Amino acid sequence: MARYGLVIDDSKCTGCTACTIACQLHNNLEPEMTYNRLEILETGTYPNVKMDIMPMQCMHCDNAPCVSVCPTQATYKREDGIVAIDYDKCIGCKYCMTACPYDARKLNEERVPVKCRWCPEYLEKGEQPPCAATCMNDVRVFGDLDDPNSKINKILAENEVVSLLPEKGTKPSIFYVKK
Amino acid sequence: MRQFNRRTFLKASAAAAVVSSVPLYVSFNNYKKAAEDATVHKIPSFCQGCTSYCGIIAHVKNDRLWKIEGHPIHLKSRGHLCARGHGMADYAYSKDRIQHPWKRGDNGEFEKISWDQAFKEIGEKLKDIVKKYSGNSVVWMEHGSHRKPYVDRLFDKIGSPNFVTQYSTCFNSKTNAWQQMVGGTLSGDHQKSKYIIFEGRNFAGGIVPNGMNLITKAKEQGTKILVIDPRYSEIAKIADEWLPIRPGTDLAFRLAMANVLISEGLYDKVFVKKYVDGFDEFWKYNKHNTPEWAEEITGISAQKIREIAREFAKNAPQAFIEPGWHGLHAHYLNSTQTAQMAIILNALVGNFYQRGGLMPSATVTLGHLELPEVFGPEKGDRVDGAGVDGEFKTVEPARGISHLIANKVAEGKVKAVFVCNNNPLRTSPSPEEQKQLKDADLVVSINIDWNETSYHAAHYILPEHYYLERYEHPYTVSGHITHEHPQIALRQPVIKPLHDSKNIIDILDGIAKGMGYNDLYPFTVEDDIKAAIAPLGITFEQLKKAGTIEFPATLKTGFPINKGKPALKTKSGKIQFSAELFKLDGKIGVPTWIAPKVMPDSSKADEFRLIHGKQPWHSHAMTNNNNYLMAMSERYDGMSMWMNTARANKLGIKNGDTVTMESSIAKKEVKVKVTELIHPDCVWVPSTYGGYSPKNTTAYNVGVNFNDFIPVMVEPWSGSTMSQEVVVKIRKGAM
Ligand code: SF4
Ligand code: SF4
Ligand code: SF4
């Protein structure tokens, strides 16, 4: 059984938003609904100023607060690491939305708090989901953390990486390259 | 009436299908199973989101486009696509598309008409106009020149020289300089370069996805990237250094760089001696343009200019200054000289035809259909004056001066206008002047949606098939990146036409027949494609299946030489530092300092230069009616105008405030983003917004457009709009 992870090198992101719309069309989302987003931060004073762009989506945490707060087990952790939602079990209580420290969930038209699915239909074939594949700067690399030869493990070995909000103890499966 | 909501439409079409298929709005649990059951057809074609024309693989279910992916082989995409590409694909289903021919009635309202009626009426009117005023009064305005070989047959028949592209609003100053000095354009070899200067060129805004991929890979290998731009553009985000330059002064910066290269002896003397003509003349006029001189003008320190020139020379020939695209090349009075200086700087370091420097694109020669020749009356001078003695002699006639056509209607010189895949009412300066197009005797808009030109100016609107619904003449892949292997790409239908539209040959043929010319178009686009690929040893079926086909490498390094002599297509065969054609009326052919036409008065707190640029998820105004892309604009405050924090503070303007902005021709309200990421002298707006067609419902009344504020002007050498030669006054508060 694979255990999936994602490494994001945000230093390469130029904010084109292709990852957002590629995901929307693949997952048949309306224009207003997104499973990923960019956090943009400007620091410094003119002319010594810079912009950071951080692509964000569900972190598929190993210790996911949304899983533990869900009263019906509609949100659950799969063996391969994906945090999945059983829509039929969801009662729309929105506990998961409140529990998520990364603001990964949005309410859809059917009142289900939805989020990035990690597109298993791609990962299971060893392919990159649309958000990663379309990216002209190869910002995202998905892969199997248990496979020592995977590209993701190569990147993890060559770079220092951080997770977001480690103090929350969520153990995210997304690693950001520290640059 | 078709329901266009993505989900319900998908559901409906899935339900109607015979084969079992993905219900498409499925719960996650069912997704995998459903995806396995789906019949997904993957059809290659190429994108229409911008002129990069990336290869795409369209995924189609039940005749409905689901999504697209980047074509893995195509040089512009190599598997990657930008947001616009995805958005444009979905736009096939926009409810604001033109669904059948329309005619504007006497009351100004549009009424539905048949193609037969449209062809008959347009043909008869055009015939009358040609009879009365000659073919010289007829104009075809198109974005690019893709349809030109077809239009030419009609225009040869009626005797019109007036095929006009949109390039005067885009990059005339660049292509003109390159044509005169080099005989054609080269592109940067990003992948192998060690030092790249992007000056006024936002490669991450005007995107070639695979080009960006090569740039970020080069950066990982240690290539240094310098961005010189008044705004911290998206490419600045990955640069080693961002240098905000005073807008309009790039020419001074470039002259000073050349000054350092020459006065410090850093230039490639062997290369210059062998391959450059006019070096002495250039130096004679520019000896005095020192870094100290340029510091005053540009705001970049003399020391910095020296540092850059030295580093540029040190890394050469694996170093180049980007030849650029739109940025700088339709913007200022000195745009042509600025473009000339890009050529001169690159030539001074000897990077022409060198890996890591500037290289041509590999290409193949296509065949063509043998068609009966068309005979018609002799053509007169171009009505826009491009290339005409005593008018705009130095402007390239093949590109024309698009933003002058409406005024030529007002002068009574233009009587019939065809506007195809083009929207001059939004993309040319001074919309009120552009609206005069409607006063011609015949105005036909051949566009896919209710853009401003269709809505405000057209007498007839004829829907062309959308790019996903049609074949086109094959395209040799080239532009903005270099590659060793020539490629050709095919645009082919991936879905059936959704509306009562036609392809361009049938539209032209219908109009010709309406005029009584029954045999001008004795061929189909398929015939044309087959003739084009005949010399290449591939079949139509192979091309349809592959979408993009790559051929063995043809590219060689080294300056083109013929019989031992430099063989560029220029007067001397060398790079001409002095452009012969520009020497008209006692002018000089080498670039030297020309100040911008206007300058904001630095003593006035409310004066700014208005500049603009391409947002990475929009293709100028072309995508502003797209629901997905406009939702992106909402999400990222994309409609706001950027203003430097210190300047905003002086005027009491806070982030998110509405201000009133006024130029000599317009006064409008706009929301402001207060930021440190822009030079204090200017404000910046994205080139996307300001839709004013009520029937393009998503774009309508959202934001402002730079064109609203600029009068119609013509850059004297290359004919472009000088779109950043405008000073605006800004005050806090609504109008
Ligand atoms: S597609 Fe890539 S470069 Fe574009 S916004 Fe997403 S992560 Fe950034
Ligand atoms: S993994 Fe799939 S669902 Fe998640 S952001 Fe990427 S494309 Fe969207
Ligand atoms: S760069 Fe984007 S819009 Fe332009 S052709 Fe490529 S995918 Fe389409």
C-alpha cells in the first residue's frame, strides 16, 4: 500500500492560478468553488520588497482534526494517507470546517464541506493530479513516501522542508521546500 | 433553451447518452468507479487563449468538453497549460456566444437572420460599396493574420490593400526594429543561458508555459535572472533581483549599458567587426550617454548600471536581454529605439546564433494548394497609411495601424469594415473614437461572443466556429522560445459546433457568392491542410491523431553565412545598427535618446503615469467574459489599480479605496490596491477589464481599461499606440 505525500516548492510559483482552474474543471466545480488557493504575502518597503505566494490545499494530515471531530465518520483517513469524505454520511454539521487550521474546506451547494481530494484516480496510476501536471513551474510533486525511488523522496532528501502550523500537531502530508 | 450551468449540463448530457458514462457530479465514493466506466475521448488540438497556441489534449465525454491538458510533445506546452487555456476551453459553453447570424435593424435592435439572408445582404452592400468607392475603402481587421491567405482571395478580387492586424496595439515597435536591423526575430535560449535580463517583459504574465518551465529549471541550475520593470511583475517573483525603473526611460538604461560595454572595451570586438554594420555611427551619437547621465533619467544608479553591463558581458554569449513581447513595444514615443537597443546590446556581447544567447526557431516549409489565380483591380495605398510615402512610410504594411481605422471611417475613407476575431472597440485607445467604426456603410463582426465591437458597432454579426469546433491550416510552432526540432500542430474539432456557426472559408465564400463571385473558394480547409503537409511525408490521419508532430532537428548555431559572407536578410547581410528605412527626412537610423512624450510633474502629488500589463490568468480583454477567470479576479483583487504606498499616503488613499482618475479624455472611478510593489511615478492596471457590452454579462461594467484614458496617437517609426504616454490625475473618493 502506497502512502502519498506532496512536496510544494512555493519559491517557484508565479501565481498563474492554473492549478486552481485545472482542478475545478477536472472535478466539475463551479467557478466559485475551489479545492486549492494561493496565499499571497508582500513584505518589505519599496524598493526592497518581495512577494511570496503559497499554494494551499487540504494537507491530508496524518493526525487530522477534521477526522476526529466528525460525528458520523463521513470524513475518514484512508490507508494510503488520503483524507476522504463519504458524502452520503455527511450531515452538514460543519465541525470539520471549524476544526481545520488550514481553512481547507468550503461549503458546496449541497451543504457538504468539501475539499481537495488528492485525486486518487491519478495517484494510484503513479501520475500527477491536474493541479500539479498543469503547473508550468513544477511547483507541486506528488508521490509515494514509502517508495525509496520516488521523485518526492529524492526532493525530500535534497531539500530542507517544513510543514505548516507544526504546533497544531496535525502532521500534514504536504511538505514545503524551505528556501 | 440549453442549460449552461456546468454541473447540470454535464448531468443532462450524461443522462442522454447511450453508453454508460460518468454522472459527472458524483460523490467521492462513486468517483473511481464512475471514472472507470467513462468513455473519455482524448483529442489533440491547440489553444486559443493567447498567441502562444499551446498544444492541448481535450478530454471529451458524450460530445461535451470536460477538461483539457497540456499536449506532452508541443513545444509551447510540454504538458503544461496556463489558467487562460483552461478557461478558454470552458468558454465554448458561454451563454454569451453568438449563436446564429444577427442583423441590426433600423431601430438599432438586433434581429436573428439566416446565413442566406446575411450573405445576400452583405454581398450586395459590399458590391455597391466597391463599385462606388473602390476596394480601397474596404478593411479587414483581424487579431493576427491567420485567415489572411483566405481573405486575400476576396481582397484581390475587389482590389483592397487593407488587411489590418491588431499589432499596432501590441508590438509593432519590436518587429519593425528587428525586421530593419536583423531581417527577422530571434528568441532567447533560456535553458542554456547563465544570465537573463527581463526588461519590461513579464514572461510569467505573457506566458509560454514550457518557456517558464525552462526558465525555472535554468534558475535551479544557477542562471541569474534580473527583472527591470516599474512593477514587481510575476516574473520578478522568481528573479534574483528586481530593479524598478522610471517608466518610459528603458531606452536611457539600455544606452548607458551599451556605453559601458563599449567604453570599457567589454564588447565582443571580433563579432562586431564581422557581423555588425553601423557600429561607428552608433557610437558617434551615443558617446555621451554615460551611466551617470542615465541615473538621472532612470532612477537606477550609475554603479548598478555598470555592474549589470559587466555581468552581462562576463556571462556572454550565454547571456541575453529578452527580445520581449508586448511590454515596451507599443508603449512609448521611444519604443522603436528601445527595441533597437535590445538588438544592439545583444549584438555587442556577440550572443546572436549562440546557445544560451539568441537563437532562431527551427521550422519546416509547408506546401500550398494550387488555386486558380484571382484577378481584380489594381490596389491603391493602404488607407491606414502604413508604408505609404508621405504618411507612415516606416510602418510595416503587413501589420498596419489598427487603431486609426475608426478615424478613417469618420474621414469618409473607409466604407466597409470586417472585424474578425478582434475587438478594436475594447483593445484600441479611446473607445469613443473607436465607436465611429459603426458609421461605415457596412460593418460585419465575425466574432464568437457579444464583445464591444459586436454590440456597439456591428451591422451584422456572423458567428465563426469556436476554436474547439473547427479545423485550421496547420501551424508551424515558433515564437518566444528556441528549439532544435521543428514542429507542426493542428487545430481540429474536438466537439461538434454548439450553435449555427461556420468556418471562415464558408463565411468568405458566402459573402463572395453574395457579390456574385461563385468560384473564389473552390476548396475546403481540409484540402488546404492536406496540401500544406504534403511535402512533410505525413498523412492527415497521422496529424489528426498526434495533434503535434516533431521533425528531425534542423537548427544550427553560428551566424548565417553564404559564400563566406554574413547572410542576414538585411542590406549588408550583417546586423544593421543603423536602420536604413528610419533615415527618412534627415533622421538618423541609429537609436539615441528620445524622451517620453509626456511626464508626470513630480511636484504634483496627484499626477501619475498610467501603465498596464497582462495578468497571468487573463489574455488582455479577450478573456474578461470568462466565469472561471473572472472568479479568479474576484478572489485575488485582480481588478484593482496598483499604487505605491508612499504616494497613496500623501493623497490619503487607503487600500481598497475608490478613487477618481482623470486623463485628457476620460474620468472614471477605480478601486485601488496600495502596495510597495510599484514605482512611485506610476499606477498600474491590468489590461483585462472595463467591459462595456451589456450582452457580455460577466465582463460588463467590471473595472476600468487603460484604453479608456489614452487618446489615439501614432508612434512615428512603427505606428503603435504609445499606450503608456498618458498622465492621469488621481484624487480620493468617487466621482
Ligand atoms: S500552477 Fe504552479 S505557478 Fe501557477 S499558481 Fe499554481 S503552483 Fe503557482
Ligand atoms: S489533488 Fe486533485 S482535488 Fe486536490 S487540488 Fe489537486 S487537482 Fe484539486
Ligand atoms: S500560454 Fe496559456 S493561453 Fe496561451 S496558448 Fe498556452 S495555455 Fe493557451
